[in-house]
Amino acid sequence: MSTRSSLLLATATLVATLLLSACGEDPSEPQAPDAGRPAAGRPAAGQAPATAMATPPILQQVPARSAGPGLPKQDERKADRSAPGQTLPGARTVPIGSGFDFYVLSLSWSPTWCAQNDRAGRTAQCNGDRDYRFIVHGLWPQNERGFPAFCPSREGDRVPDALGRGLFDIIPSMGLIGHQWRKHGTCSGLGQRDYFTVLRAARERVRIPSTIDDADARRRLSPAAIETALVAANPGMSAQGVAVTCGDERLDEIRICFTRDLAFRACPDVDRGGCRARDLTIPAATRR
């Protein structure tokens, strides 16, 4: 090779080396893996070969929140909707009484009581200022045979006005409120406030169908028809767990049986004590 050719070849080699060095690679040294990272195609000890590129952290999805154990999100929304007159488990808790088997909730048809006891309208229940229909006569602790009454209690006989007046929408008389506590509430195993809390919850548990609540006094209904209407309006209630009472062929009271945690239940003795009249009138409620 001539001297000129050798010079040109050396010059070309130098230029190529400089260009490769500018790109970060030096052809004169073998490539080594980065510190802490295995060479391509060779996983680190104990590490499985990679099969796909990991998602960059900024694009990773946040896991969706669970709708609850075993409950899809769609069903979770539905779980808050209860059927009329029906309480979902855990939706509301009430104080649990003791020393008896079950409760009887007695609902008195106010127009009948007023017609028989206060035609002049001297009481708040009958003076027409408020449209009372079914009021709570009482919530009675009951045994499978018989019932307790006037039990010893650590609380006094008198119900404080502040507690009693909070019940006037369903029991419009401090006298009746005090009597119910002394005769029945003292046998519930509960204090006054808890007993009346359960009493209100029991009343709210019952839906009165319009065929009864808005009945025309000229229309007569049999006790069986009244019970059937109540059962249809209150899922879980049975005809063996409700009794209609009467006087002078008029609707007097409806008595409904509950467990101590306010589930509907059968009560054959109470049912057998119901009205035997063929049919009844339902005196009209006051309409303002």
C-alpha cells in the first residue's frame, strides 16, 4: 500500500472512532451490564424471565373498591330498599326486653273510643284539633299463657312530662302513658325510655291499609276481612298473629303480636280472643 493510501485509511479510522464515541459507545471496550441489572436475556438469580414490559407507574390502575364481601355493587344499592312494612336485618336495633315471651301491640281505633267515652270532646284525643285514628293503647309483655302486670321496677311510677309529651302523636294522654308504664312497661325488663322507644318502633312497624284507615262508616267489614287486609299490607304478619276486637258491632282495637325484637309472630291465645261478630262498622275519623 502506498504512503498516501495508508494515510487516508488511518484518517478514516480516526474519524469513525470519534463519531462512535460521540454516540456513547467505545468499540475498543466490551459492553458490560449496568450495575444491578442483568444483561439482556439473562435474568438475575431467583428472578423469572420477563415476558412483557411492566406498565409505567404513572399508568397503573388503582384497584376498584370492594362493594362488600360477597355483595356486588349493583346489589349493594338494592340492599337499602326494604319492602313496605318490612325491616332489613340490622336496619334498626331496639332494646331487647326480658322476663316474658312476646309483645302484644294494642292499637285502639280513636273514633270508636271517643264515641263511647267522650262525645263532648273534652279530651285532646276527641276534641277534633288533631285527626287521631289508631292510637297506641299499649305494648304489653305477654307469656305463652297469661301475662305479667305491675312488676317491681327501679324506676319510679311517674313518667316525666318531657318523655311522655314526645309520645303525644301516638298516645295522646299522659294518664294513659303513665298507666301503660306502671302496668306493662315495668314488666318489660327495660327502663322507661327504652320501653317507650320499643313501643314507638312497634307502632312504626305496622302499616295500616287505606281500606281500614279511610273506611266509610256506612261500609261494614268482617273481622276476618280486616285481618286479611292487615296481613296483605305487612309482609311477615299472619292471620294467627293478629286479632280484631269489637264493641257494639264497631271496630274497637287491633292487637298484633311481636317477638321481643319486633318480628311478627303467631299468638294463638290472643287470636282466639278476637271479635266473633259477623261484620263491623268503622266509625269515620275526623276530617278537617
